[in-house]
Amino acid sequence: MNTATIADAPNRPADLFVTRTALERRKRTPSLQAELTAFCELSKVLADDPRVALRHLLDIARDLCDAGTAGLSLLQCDPAGQTMVRWEAISGALAHCEGTDTPRDCSPCGLCLDTSTTILVSRPERAFNCLHDTHPSIVEDLIVPLYDSARTPLGTLWIAHHDCMSRFSSDDVRIVEQLAVQLVLTLRLMEHARERQQALALLQSHQMAQENLLAYDLYRERSVHEQIESESRQALVFKDAMIHEVNHRTKNTLQVAASLLSLHARNTPSAQVREALLVSHERLQLLAKAHELLYSSHDSTQTVLMPQLLQTLGDALGQSFASMSAHVRLDLTSDPISLPVKEAIPIALLANEAVTNAYKHAFPNDSPGTITVQLRRIPENVLVLRIADNGIGLHPSGGAGGMGLKLIRTFAAQLGGALDIVGQADGVGTALTLTIQRAAEADAGLPGNNVDSVDKYLPRFAP
């Protein structure tokens, strides 16, 4: 234990210092058990939270030394660069002075750091004007310097008496110096905690910045993606509108052409020319109906539902051969198949030629009979069109062996299908079978076998 003497501070009034003899007097018997208990409790608090330990340490210093006030003063620089002493933490009577700043050279703490040892100052306000307004006034001030491991001054730990009858002793010096060692450790742990907190705050700031940047990138990417999708939808709508308009105009053009053929047929005197014109009229009407189905469709697949197209074919043929409806029945069935135009129209035209030939040549002399048309899809992407009648059969010299049969074979070749025309097993009638092997991707986007819609697409026609 070192205590300043008068010689240690020649520029200070002699009666500011208590002599070594006075410092070494004992005024009471120390309670070592109380000191041990207090230091053990301080160690536990210090391990849990250094910030709480700082206040607890000041309370211990005040209690063990019966002091009126215990405080921590730290060195700091003001904005002008002057070194100040700040009353950082205070426990006791002078707690209301916490946060007060005093120039280093005008403070008892500065005197302690100048002497680099523990000092005991009596009535310090006599030499330090900054303490004149301190209430209660300080009778004795025991001050211990604080240094870090590099001997850099940090500040002081001090205790004060405000009672004229109370005096500090050598036991108080021992206790405060021991607490000063714990206080330096506490300050170091608090500094580390602040550094960790700052590092954590910096890390969280970086993470937040990265999250904001990522969110902004995602927002921009989403905006660009939505803009592209919007433009694509608009382009698709425009494309569909154009396609529908083209199909609508094509349908109108075909109907006009069909009407002209019908007009010429009615005005021609030749029965053979009239029949040829009417046949051409029916073919153009069928093409017009196919384009009508295209532009009236609500999807953009540009495919034709075959049940609807074949139903149109049946209606048209029923009207053309209305005089035979009493003794010839037309049965037409189709799976719910949707085909592109390049396949749907040739199939419909082929069926038109085959059924027309059956009407014209299979049932002479008003003989009764049935014509059946079936379009099926079987596994492995195969379409099968079967047209059969129970009439007198195919005669090469008749219409079926002329232009009609040539058109049927042309359409079959266009579809890349296998055509088979044979007589029925019972020797009555003719059966035409067209088998088309389609590529797997050709069925992409086509409706499946929806049970709820099967009946809808399986009409029966009785002309």
C-alpha cells in the first residue's frame, strides 16, 4: 500500500494530505468474513453481467468502508481536445452528481493520477473550486488510480466521508485497492461486451443491407418478369385476335364462293354441271364451317373439335340427301378428339366424299340401309376413321370408282394414313378404314377422355 506524502506533491497545500501515520491507524476491527462474502458475490455478478457488476462493486466499497459515497471517475476528451474527468458512476449521497465533467488538472482524481498512487485528501474543496458546490461536502476523499495492462491511466475509484466524525484507515485503503483491481477487470469486460455488441450490430446491419439488396433484386427481377409476362400475354392476345380475324374472313370468303357456286348451279341447264357445282358448293361449306369452329374457339390452340366438325358434316349431308332420309339412316360417332386444321379438314373432306358416294350409289331404288361413321383414338397415338354401309357394295364403274375415290385416296395420302376399302364380312355393303399413326407430340394440348363430356361429343344423326 502506497500513500502520498507532502513531498510527493510539493505544489499542493500540506494539510490536504493525511500523514502516513494517520493513514495507518485502525479505527475498527475488520470483518474478513464480510469482505470474503462480498468479493465472492461480486465474482458471480461479474460473470453474469459486467454492467451490473459495476454498480454492485461501488455498493460493496461503500458498505465495507462505511463511506457516504463511492464513485468511478474516468478520463475523457471533450470536443476541444481537453482531458476531462467524468463522474461515470456514483453510489451514495453524491449520486445526483453522476455525469459531471471536471478538467483533469482541477480535480482530486487528477492529483491521484499525478502521484500514481493512492491518496487521502482532507476537505478537497479548499484546493479544488469545482467541489465548492458539492452537497453534501466531502470531509475525506480516498482515491485509488486505475490503469490498464499497458499502464495507461483510465481514471480513479474513490470513496468519500461526509461526516466530520468519520475517518478512513489502512483497512479501507486495502479494500478499495483490491476493489480497484476488480474494477479494471469489469471495465475491460464491459469494453469487450461493447465491442461484441458493436460487431453484432455491424453484422446485423450488413445482413439487413444484404437482405434489402436481395429484396430489391428480387423485386426488380419480379417486375421484369411480370413485364415480360404482360407483354407476352398482350402479344398472344393480339396473335389470337389476328388468327381469329383471319379465320373469320376465310370463312366468309368460302361462304361467298359457295353461294356463287350454288347460284351458278341453279342457273345452269346441264344436270351434270349442276351436280358438279353443288358438290363443290358442299365442299366449300364444309371448309367454311371448319374455319368458323376455329375463330369461335375460346382457346389459342388453333385446333378443331372433331365431334363438332363431323356433326356439321352430318347436318349438311342430311340436308343434301333429305329425300333419302326416310329409308337411309346416318349414324356418326366420335371420340372427344381435337386436331389441327391440317389434319381435321382432310379427314372431314374424306368422310364427306365417302358418305356422299354411299348415299348416291349404295342404296338404289329407294332400298333401306345405314351409313355409319366412327372416329376413334386408340393407344399409341393412332386415329382410326371407319365409314361403312350395308348397301349393294362398291362398284368400280360407279361414282365411287371415279372422282370421289380419287379424292379419298388423295386425302388419305395427305394425312399419311393407311387406306383400306373392302366389302363387308357378310358380303353386303362396303367398309372404308383409314388408320393414321400420329407423332406423340401431335397430341400435346388435346383434350383427354373426360367422362363428363363424352356424351356431349357423341351425337347421333338421323337425316
